[in-house]
Amino acid sequence: MTNSEQERWSRVKGRLRSTVGEDVYTSWFARMDLEAVQDESVHLSVPTRFLKSWIQAHYAERVLSCWQAEMPEVHRIDLSVRTAMRCATPAKEVPAPVEARRPERSDAKPVADTRAPMMTPVAAGHDALGGSPLDPRLTFASFVVGRANTLAHAAARQVADGRRGDPVMFNPLYIHAGVGLGKTHLLQAVTWAGNAGGERKVLYLTAEKFMYGFVAALKSQTALAFKEALRGIDVLVIDDLQFLQGKSTQAEFCHTLNALIDAGRQVVIAADRPPSDLESLDDRVRSRLAGGLVVEMATLGEDLRLGILKSRVAAARAHHASFDVPEPVLDYLARSITHNGRDLEGAINRLLAHSKLNNQPVTLDMAEREVRDLVRPQEPKRIKIEDIQRVVARQYNVSRSDLLSSRRTANVVRPRQVAMYLAKTLTLRSLPEIGRRFGGRDHTTVLHAVRKIEALVGKDITLNDEVESLKRQLQD
Ligand code: ADP
Ligand code: MG
């Protein structure tokens, strides 16, 4: 490559850096190299498939226009993934990144090249890193699959069944769900199953453990050892990411994530909210998290609750053969303990304890007494008008601004009326207030909508189902 090409490339990178900002630049472009310029096309390379597809999906035009600003004749950008050989040469021309601690930049440490295709397994491994304790009961065998978690389960299974060197299908796998819906169970199942063959190393860490381990390692000057050990890991599993806090922890988390993903290692994450709602994380981390497969686990349906109860009873019976929970009791529990898996587990534990201590069989009466406090009357959740608008817009495939607009086409009018109806029935807002929140409409318009939908749900089964489903989505 000629010097003038290199100079151009530096200028293009400068443009890119100033259009996307320092953070985005460092995250996505710092490791992009110029391979060749040929006639109308520029050939660039990056170290991983993930970076390639991300840049293609999000920044292709930006990159092209930065080139065109330097060389108007360029009409095409080819992006390829560098081979391991190519990777091994230090990318001297890459400007020093803002994060001095980025592992692959630490000078001349042989272990520091995270782009090598196969990282040396580090003997210190799992134990030295102090993976969080695993519960032997939380396996795939005891995980009940239902509508709420089919996709999450399939993705987790895929990760667990992968072999060393297999191409990574999605990275990171990000699973989110509310409390007690099975995130930890699924993550630990992946860890158990993934480690079972002995071929791969799967490390399970809570975000707190990650912070604690890292901070502790920094204090004892063994940050490098920690990173080295991390490099010996095939799959890193991080639970409860919403607890990750602190600027430097985040930076480290980001580097670890990048290093692992770039090296083709799988990362699995669980949190109680989607990446976009992790307010304390910075944009770079969020976009990286959102760049893999993001799966939500829904609230447990009644079938799933029944399945979980049965699986818990079966587990208890392994140690207490005489323990039995009659079908009607299971039905009662599945119907009335609606909130989360932890309460289901708690209910079975109590029945077990009670029947053992008093040497009595489980009956419906006893169950009702024992689990009364778990059957909370659903304290009405405060529902916001924005939530209603968002959920309705999603269900009917219109935008929220359509709902607030003055458009009168049928595909917008009905969803708008449904949303107003829900606002009236699910919140304590007055008609004028609702009118204001729907693009400044008159209270009589709101009243009309409410009456209209009230009348229709009695006759129109489809609409009734839609409204019920919306209510469920909002109340869960
Ligand atoms: P989370 O981490 O999402 O808060 P957990 O994984 O700790 O939830 O689940 C809470 C309890 O519910 C655990 O006892 C777990 O085994 C059980 N549970 C949740 N979902 C399932 C499921 N699909 N199959 C079996 N047990 C489940
Ligand atoms: Mg959990």
C-alpha cells in the first residue's frame, strides 16, 4: 500500500471518528484496517464476523461517505474478516484507544492477543476466578418449557450444546425477564450442561461477583491474571447485569465483552430489563449488548406454573417418597400463585415442611392455609398512559404518534379508541386529562371512545380478546 493511501486512510478515520464520536469509534472502528484500494472500491478488514456484520448493518453508509469525502471516485466498500495470521500482526497504525487497559493493547505481553483463534486455557481457570456458586437443581432437566420461554430455552440449549470452535450463532445471548421467571435457572442450566463434557469451560458469574472479583483483582495487582484467566473461558455467563455499577467496572465489562466476543467466545447475559433500559450503562455497552440475540421471557402462564409445580414435587419426592400433592391442590396453586417461580417453589417447600412435621397428607384446606400469604390479591400496578399507548401501538402495528395524531383512517381510529378506553379503565385519570394526553382531544371524544369500545367488546370476540391481551400485558 502506498504512503498516500495510508495518509488518506488516516484522514478517513479522522472523519469517521468525528462523525460517530470517540466512544463509538473506539468500540467499532479502532480495529478496522485498510487492506487495499482498487479503482472504485476500498477493501477494509476487521478482526471478527461480529464487527463486520455490525458495521455493515449500522455504519456502511457512514464509512462510504467518509471515503467519498477523501476520494469521490470510491463507490464501494468491501469489508472482510481478517484471518488469524493477519490478526497477529500488531495494528500499529491504529490510534491508541482511550481505554488504556484494553487487553489487546498491553505492550508486548504474549497472552494479550485476544484475537488469536484459540486462547491458551489458563489452569487457574474457574476456581481462581471464583465463579458464583451453582445450584445443582437448576438444570435443563428441571427447566419446564412453555410459551413464555420457548425461544430463550432454545437459544440457551444451543449455547450449551455448542462445541469448542463451533461458529457462534449469536453473541451475546441476552435474556431478560422480571423477577422469578427463570433467568438464573436457565443460565445455571447452561453452565452445568456446557461444562458437562469437560471440553469447554463455562463460567457463571453474577454481576456482583464480576465487580467484586474485578475490583479485588485490581487491588491485589492481579488484573492481568484475571484477564488471562477470563481468556481461558469458552462461555462467560453473567447473571443480573442490572446490578453492574460504576464507571471503571463498566469499562472493564466492556473490554471483557469485546475481547471475548472478538475471540469467538460466547457470552450469555441475563438481566431484569432489555439492554436499552439499563440506564446506568453507557451507549457503547448497550449497543454491544443489543447486537446479539435479545430474548425476553414472558410471565409464566398457568400451564407453565403447573409444570413447574409438578417438577418441584417430583424433585421433593426423590428425598421424601411419601410426599404427594393431589392434582386439585396443584391446580389451585397454579391458578392462585401467579407472580413468580420463587413463590411456586416456596409453596411446595411449605407443603412439604407442613406435611412432614405434622405427618399429614396434603389437602386443599391445608394448602389454602399454608400459602395464603403467597396468594396476594394482585395489588393493582400503577399503569401509565404512555405504557398504554406504547403497548397498543405495538399490538396494532401503528406508531405512538399515529395514536396522538389527528389522522382518521380506520387503522388508527380503532387502536386510538382502544387506548383511550384502557386509559379510562386502568388508570385514575379523568376524561379531560386523557384527552390532553391523546394529542389534546376534547373529553367528549374520550367519552365517545370509551362507550364505543365498551359496547363492542360485548359483541366482537376478536376485539374482546385483543383488549384482554392488552390488559394482561399492562398488568403483568
Ligand atoms: P430469576 O433469576 O428470573 O429471578 P429464577 O431462575 O431464580 O428466576 O427462578 C425462580 C424459581 O422459579 C426457581 O426456583 C426456578 O427453578 C423456578 N423456575 C422459574 N422458571 C422455571 C421453569 N421454566 N422451569 C422450572 N422452574 C422454573
Ligand atoms: Mg436470578
